[in-house]
Amino acid sequence: MKATAPGAVRGLALRARAAAPAVAAASTGAKDAALLASADQLLRDAAEIMAANQVDVDRARTVGTPEQMVDRLLLDNDRLVAMADGLRQVADLPDPVGTVTAEWSRPNGLMMRKVRVPLGVVAIIYENRPNVTSDAFGLCLKSGNVAFLRGSSGGLSSNLAITRSIRRALFENGLPEDAVVLVDDVSREAAVDFMRQRGLVDCLIPRGGPALISSILENATVPYVIDGDGNCHVYVDAAADLEMAADIIVNAKMQRPSVCNAAESLVVHQAVAGDFLPLAASVLTGVELVGDERARQVLPYIAAATDEDWSTEYLDLKLSIRVVNDLDEAIAHINGTGSGHSEAIVTEDALAADRFTNEVDAAAVLVNVSTRFVDGDEFGFGAEIGISTQKLHARGPMGLEQLTTEKYVIHGTGQVRA
Amino acid sequence: MKATAPGAVRGLALRARAAAPAVAAASTGAKDAALLASADQLLRDAAEIMAANQVDVDRARTVGTPEQMVDRLLLDNDRLVAMADGLRQVADLPDPVGTVTAEWSRPNGLMMRKVRVPLGVVAIIYENRPNVTSDAFGLCLKSGNVAFLRGSSGGLSSNLAITRSIRRALFENGLPEDAVVLVDDVSREAAVDFMRQRGLVDCLIPRGGPALISSILENATVPYVIDGDGNCHVYVDAAADLEMAADIIVNAKMQRPSVCNAAESLVVHQAVAGDFLPLAASVLTGVELVGDERARQVLPYIAAATDEDWSTEYLDLKLSIRVVNDLDEAIAHINGTGSGHSEAIVTEDALAADRFTNEVDAAAVLVNVSTRFVDGDEFGFGAEIGISTQKLHARGPMGLEQLTTEKYVIHGTGQVRA
């Protein structure tokens, strides 16, 4: 595994681009067969992949990486089986390519169609978690795209072994091996190069923390979709069913605190704060609570929330609590501090629910349901490549459809414009 | 009209952002009334607008601006009436906001809806042509967005007068004046600031040349949609109706050479080059032709095309001609040199047409019709803000729908995730 030469990213991007027409033209059957074969090959190559992963894990431990991070990197048999299952599930999903999304004719006789087509080359830059390598490949292939991947330095051995295995399956199934291209130069310079392959890369999707996102904003020249933070709120309205609200905040905060659709903040109408906060505190077992002055009047033992708390995605068993005068203040607070991911209201008042869903500016707005449902699988999209908090192209869970674009196909009989 | 202070762009962006909720919530009736009132007000303020425009025109002539450029800047009564009519036409278009684009339920009882909503603040940076000021405002308002505008220094007086007039109409119709905010600092620094208002601007649309586009790629931190070049081809297949092909290339090249959907290159199958090229040359009156070796065997008097010609958008009465062996070579040439805008085939062979429309990678692919039809009006979308050659969010003509995003609205009855 030698380091690639300067300019190597460009060369790899050219290979990805060159493979794109054949991948875009591949039939659903051919793509599904390659996905199933890739799943089998990953399991067949388990020993080789585990050995490669051990190299990454050993290196991480040697440099003193915290065990929590090492765990994200680690592959075991269950995780490899899950990766293979993920590819099989994608094979089962409907192929978005070729769908006619609109069809009309014009008075001059032109027949117009809008057809769903692959993006071409989808670049994904990600941190650790070797399963992203096969997950991203699967979604890209099914949607007719080449997966151009750049994982972290810490996962390089694992990612090389996984792509080697997938490329073998692609080759044996008559698809271009370059349907997946992994950048093996894990330097910072290569990461910047990776973001600047304009004309070769059709869409860049970063999966990582704030440092990666700001590097994208500063350096990228290719189009990108950002899978952003989730500073999600649950608002308990004056007209809430308080038992339901307690169930929802417990689920939204505690069921899996480390994910982007977990709640980070509880907003409570003043009319119910006195009743609801003690109830909530009694069931949010083990959750560190911080609150504003009025929340602390009800729960005097909790710490004061700082300004920073309102905009922090804890991703942990911590929750900020704010008491508001009314729905207006709740909406203003959520729009002012949220990240536009998933925002929930608990209320029996249909008018309040309507105002909340209309006025809160987020990818998903929810009434009487946990924010944890905002995910591709729960929406029925199947696997997802991320959850977009931007408004262009894709907003919310990004499944196969969000990995495509559309093309106008126009048939005439010799029309010219007057 | 004093220069704005440093940081002024941020202040203006904050004003635009603050106006966004009220503009997004405005009813169709309120928006249409304000559009019609703005049209009336522009005509009522004609003298003031013309006087301001005269300042710009005089300044341009003083610094020796070519008359062709001065003409782009010039407003006369007809052009002002056209601007007002443009606003009235937008009032007549259907409002895209609030449309439910998908609706389904999940086995756990969640009711899912996907609803079209405004982007919020749409920033537009453009060169000369004061009509863009009112056109952009009209499309933004109808789609529920604030128009945050930055025109060229050359058009500042005109743009200020136009926005003053529109803001008066907005105020008198109960909508926020800041539904249109014009940046009056026309320095380069302000242009860069304008591209970096992340968190305040939801979408940036540049309308200008390559220098502006590369500044966006290097500097922008806000999401953007690029209205790119059109290096459009007409391919005359072996099975073409040659009379039809001649009509189409004449229309595509000559009907309005300065626009992005005009053809810049003619690609001809070798089997018909001998018959077609003399016919084409005889009707392309006044068009400068350059060709490859095989084209020049048929038309020995034309100049040789250089490599640069194949990728040049002339926007003028000039056309490059290439003879290809077959459809494969035509597709490869077009994908290799085109800008992904509009690409046409002329053929009676349905199989060739299918291959061309499937394999050519462009916003619009056309069979037996002039490329000149690729425009929002001709598609039936009404007015357009530009034609996107990128694949994310919007591809092809961008009308009102492309100025919106979608939001998931989810109703439950207390569901929590297991």
C-alpha cells in the first residue's frame, strides 16, 4: 500500500469519470447482481478484511486513540455481515433510474419528458467507520453512479480491503471495477484535491464533523450536499398530552443519544412547565439537565444553561430546557438556534400544530412523534447516505432518489423557434 | 447614494433574513397584489427611473464603454413596460408554495407529507441589465422568497431607482419592504461578502460570465446554483431528414446567436456529410464556419477549427463543424466538449434517437427540434431566473418551482422509536 503520487487524485477522478457512462447505462438486473455478488465476496474475503482492519485498529491504539473511537473503526463478524446485508437490502430497493417524473406536450407539438438519471460520479469523504465504504458504494451503484471515495487515514487498510473485494465482484459481474474508486492518499492535500475535481465529480457528500464541513465550504469547487448537524428540539405546548410528551422526550433524547435526529433541547410552554418538568425530570434517568431561569424555578437542582447550550448538539445524555411564554417564542427560539434538521411539537391543539409545522424552518417538522423517526429507513426510503440540512437538491434523508438528477427529453418533428 | 460602510453587506443580509418569515407566509393573493402594484409603480416612477438610468448610461459612455454594452444597460419606455409586464405575467403564474408533492403513511401510523416551501432568502448577483432587478424580485416574491440583490456598479443608479419603486409598492400592499434588498456597495470586497452570508442566504444564483463563476467557486460559502454556459451541438445523423436538419441548424445558430441555447457546433455523420454540408453552408448566410479536416474536404473554403473551437461558446454568428464516423463518436464528442446545456439530434432512426437521448449527458436532449426551445417560457414554466447546467437541485430552465425547497411534515399519535 504505497502512497500515491502528487496529482494522483486527479488520475483517480479521471478513472471514476471514465467508468460513469457504463455504470449509468447498467440495467437494474446487472446492478442488483453485482450488489449481491459484492455482499457474498465481502463475506468470502472476511479473513483478509479482518486482518486489514486489525492493522488499522492496532495503529489507532498505538497512537493512543480513545477506545470509543477505536470501536467506531473496529470490524467484527457481525459488522461485516451487517455490511453484506446492507448491500442485499439496496439490491431489493426499486431502481430510481429511468423513472419519468413528468410528461407533457406543448401547443407547438413538442413532446416533453423529464426523466430521472444518475448524477454520474458521486464523491464521498468520510471519517472512520469502514462500513461507509460498502454502504456508499451500494447506494451509488444502485442509483447508477460511480462511488469516488476518500475515507480517513485511520481506516485506510480496512477501506482498501473492502474496495478490493467489491471491485473483484464488479469485475466478475461484467461491470467496471472503477464503479468504486478509493483514494489511497490520505494526506490533507489530497483531501483538498478531492474537493476540487470540478468537471469530473458531479456531487460531493461529506460525512464528518465541523472541521470537514468548513474545509468543504472554503475549498470545494464541485457541487456538494451537506449532511449537517442536528440540534433538534421537542416543544411541549400548553395543549400537550403530558404523558405523551414525556414518552416522546425520553425517546428523542435517550433511545440513541449519539445520532443527529436525537433531541438536544426541550422547550416547554409556561402554562405546563410546573406540571411537566418534574414529570420529565423523573423519567429522563441519567440525563444531565441544564435550564433557563424559569426551568430552574421548577427544577432548582439543575445547572443554568449558557448561551452556548442553546446551539449545542450534545450527542450525549445531556439536555437543555427552556420555558417560553407562548408558541411564538417557541418558534422564534427554534428557528434561531436550531440547525434545520428535525423539530417536534407535542400538542392536542390542531391550530398550534399547523402554525408550528408551517413556521418552523427545518427539513422535518413533527407533531406528536419522536424526532428519532427522521431517517431514511423509517420514512420507507430504505438505506440513506445521510440527512441533509441544506435546502438545495436534497433536504432530509437522502436515499437513492437524492443520488439522481433529472434530464429533459424533448421530441419534435422539425420545429424551429419563430 | 452614499457608499455603504464595511460590514454593510452583513447588515443588509440580516434585514433580508428578518423579512423572510413574513414573505414566506404571505398568501398568493397578497403576493399577486404586490406584484401588480409593483408593475404599476414602476410605470408611475418612469421619469425617476429613466433619470437614474441616464446617470448610469452617461457614466458608462464617459469611461468609454462599448455601445453594445451601453445598450444592455439602457432603459427606454418599451423596456420599462416590458419589466412591468414581466411582473404581471409572474402574478398570473400558479403559486408553487404549499403544494403537497408526496403523501403516504407508514405501518406504525405516521402520516407523512412532503410540502413545497420557499427557500427563504435568494441572493442574486448579476451584471448590467437593470431588468434583472425587477425580474428577479418578481420570481422571488411569487415563490415566497426575499430577493437579496447585488447588481453591477455600472447599473447602480438604475437598480436603486427600480428597487425604491418596488419597495414603495410592497409597503403600500402590507408586505415587508425588505422583500427586496439591494446591496448598494458595488466594490469587489462587497461582492465576496455577498457570497459568504452563510446562515442568512439559502441560495445564491450568479448571472454573469466566467470571472463571476470562478469567484463563486473560490469564495462562496452559501449554497449556489450555477447558470452556466451553453456550448450546444446539433448532430445530423446518417438517417436525418436533411431539409429538416438544415432548418434546425439555421434556427439554432442564427435566430438569436447571443443566447445560451443557441447552437455553437454542428456534428455530421460521415455518410451524409457530402450531401448535407453544402446545403447547410448555403443557408447559414453570414455565419463564419470553421471545420475539421473532413468537413473541409467538403467545404474547402472554410478555415480549420482549432481544439479551442470545440469548447467555445461563440455567442455569435460563428459555427464549428465536425464530421464523425458514427453515433458513438458523436456522443463521445458532445459529452467531451459540451457544457451539459442542450444537445440535439436530427434523425428518423428511433434507435439512434434513443441512444442519443440516453447517453448524452445534458440538461436537455432534443430529437428533431431546435435547441432554441430550451427555455422556461417554451417549456410552459413561465418566466425563468436562468438555465442551470449543474445537476444538483435544478437542471435546465429554473422557474418558480426551482426557487422552492421541500419540507417533511409528519403527524403521529405519540409514536416513539423502538
